[in-house]
Amino acid sequence: MNTTELIRKKRDGGNLSTEEILYLINSYTAGKIPDYQFSAFLMAAYFSGMNTEETAALTNAMLYSGEVIDLSEIPGSKVDKHSTGGVGDKTSLILAPIVAAAGVNVPMISGRGLGHTGGTLDKLEAIPGFNTSLDLAEYKDVIAKCGAVLIGQTKEIAPADKLIYSLRDVTATVESIPLITASIMSKKLAEGIDGLVLDVKTGSGAFMKTVEDSRALAMSLINTAKAFDKKVIGIITDMNQPLGHYIGNWLEVYESIKVLKGEDIPDLNKVTFKLSGAMIYLGGKAGSIEEGVEISKKLVKSGEAFDKFVEMVGLQGGDVELIKFPGRYPAAIHHEKVYAAKTGFVNKIDTFEVGVAGLELGAGRRTKEDIINPKAGLKFIPKLGDYVKEGDLVCEIYTDDKNSIEGAVTRINRAIEVSQGSFGGHEIIYEVIE
């Protein structure tokens, strides 16, 4: 086959056969197709789309580019969760120990940040010593001991996705339903799971800006999961404001610790408990999602969820003393405060701008080679509908890069829209698709 001809075929709106997609994936994974050509294919697929058969073929090719894990020797249900990406979305760090404490195994293979959104792996690696690169034997050992494990793709697991994921991040080809579907499902199906809960974000900080687009992505993911005979629930959640208050890798670990210790952060807790409740339900430990939500709250209140988090961090080599005493974590060199420019109700937040501000402070990557600063990020205080007065503190910035501060302040100021009329309200959870 000729790579250039296949790029041209997809560019011009043609449909690729299963064999052609398999050739592209296998050749790129083997290093026979260079980044610049595969980037061209990704852009062609982004603009021309891929039909259901192409999406299934792409998922299958990426899944079987590596090993599919067998966890049958570990007793109990195995259920994972995946988020399509958001700003301040640290739910994986909170719900994994909750669900494991409820008696459902959580074998989670996560990704790094994409564009303006954070990545679970980057957050976990902000914990000194935390090893997200366990081999498959270690992966099985940790989940057998504590019921939860959070790693990245190993060389054995969906290696095609690992390569494509980082390339999509820097080639503006993230927001494509077929590419997102294949990326998510190739990793998740490789984990050895029985069920999957999907958190599909919608709004200004999400890749899908409208509920309609988010529903379309949810259905693509659900249909793919069902094609592989997996139990699945899709939940569409809001990303028209940052989730919680902290954005940045260690800062999001810190906020996760606060929730696991019982602090009520309303929007973050509502989304997290809905997701963990759905996972507990799929895992057979609750008769409904709402019963799973109540179990989640009890496990946090009792301290069992936090203890499980400490156990998981310890088993994966992380410094548990910093989890128990997060105030000991090294502080960023620079700490800048941003104040409200006018008085009124916060009626709009451009969450994309907030996410990019965090990225520019050092919390994300602009190229594949960028190194993340785990201390960098921000605390974004107001929520939609809040009343702020001119001069009120709206954001605190943390970075080691003094030159990034001015641009981040500009983005934060641009992100907040204040009006004199009261805010009409908005949903946090839009829809549950079972």
C-alpha cells in the first residue's frame, strides 16, 4: 500500500478499508511512517471524518497493536472510568480509591495532558516517587493487593495509541470523535475490564462544546464498548467552568486529598460521586447509581477512601508522607494574585482560557518535548453565578517562570465575564446514558 495515496483518499472524503487502516497503524507503530505523514493522515481524518466501520477498525487496530490484559485470576468485577478531558478534572484520583474501598477493582490506564486539559498521569507523577510505568506483572500485583492501580500505557498496552496520543496533542487534531473514540477504547479494552463509566465533558473547557456534540461522542464510545461486550454508562458533565478550584498537577493532587478527607467542594464532589456511584453499580456492589453515590459518601466520611489512596500511592512508590501532610510539598517560586476588575455576577467563564493559562505557567505541554513543572498552576476561585466586587481575589497563580505571569493574568482577566443581572443557573450533570 502507498501511504500518500491513503492520506489523499481520506483527505478527499473516501472511506478506508479495515486492511488500509491496519496498514497505517501497524506501519506507524513500527516506525515505517514518519510523524509528518501520520500527522497529515490525522488532519485528513479530522476534516473528513470516519464512519462507524472505520472507527471500529481503527479501535481494533490500535487495541491489538499490543497486549490485551487478562485479569481473570483476580476475583471481583473490574470497572474503569474515562473522562474526555477538562480543566481541573481530578476525579480519577478521588474515585479510584473510593471504588476500590467499595470492593470493585479499578484497573486504570490513563493518559497525559492534551492541549489545555490536564492528564491523570502528569498529576500522579507530581507525587515524588509515584511510578506510572509499572510492567504488567507489577500492574496485576498492585490491583490484587489494594484493588486499584493507575498507570500509563506500557510498551505492551496499545502502543499505537501511545504514539498517536502525543502526536494529536501537538497537531490540533484532538477534537475528532472517531480519533477520540479509538484512543479511549483501545486503552480501556486492553485493561481487562468488565465495565466502563464514561465522563463526557461539554462546554467551553471541553473538546466537545455543545451537549449535542458530547452526546454524539458518548454514543460513539458506548456503541464501541458494546461491540466488545462491555457494560457501559455514559455521563455528560459540565465544563463551562473549572471543576473544583485548583488547576495544575500537584495542586490537583492537593485538592483531591481535601475531598478524600471530607471537604465539600460542591461541583467536584457532585461529579466525582456520580461517577464513582456508577462504577460501584456496574461492579455489582450497589443496586443503582444513587445507592453507589451514597456508598461513596460513606467511604469518604469513614476515612476508608483516603486510607485506600495512601495504600495505592505507597504500592506504586509514591511518598505517602506528602499525601498525609501535603503542606510539606515545595512551593512555586512565584505566587501572584489576580483581582476582579469590576463588580457584578459571574455569568460566563471561558474555561479554555483558564486551562491555557495553566499550561503557559508550566502545568502543561506546548510541544512533545516540553517538561511539566508539577508545582505550576492556579487556584481559580469564582463559580458561575457568584457575586464579586471590584478588587475581590479571583485567582492565585503559582509558577517558577516569572515571564509567564503577565500572559496568564491577561488570560484569567479575559476568561471572566461579569454582568449586573443575576445568573440564571446551569447544570453540572446534564445526562446519564445507560
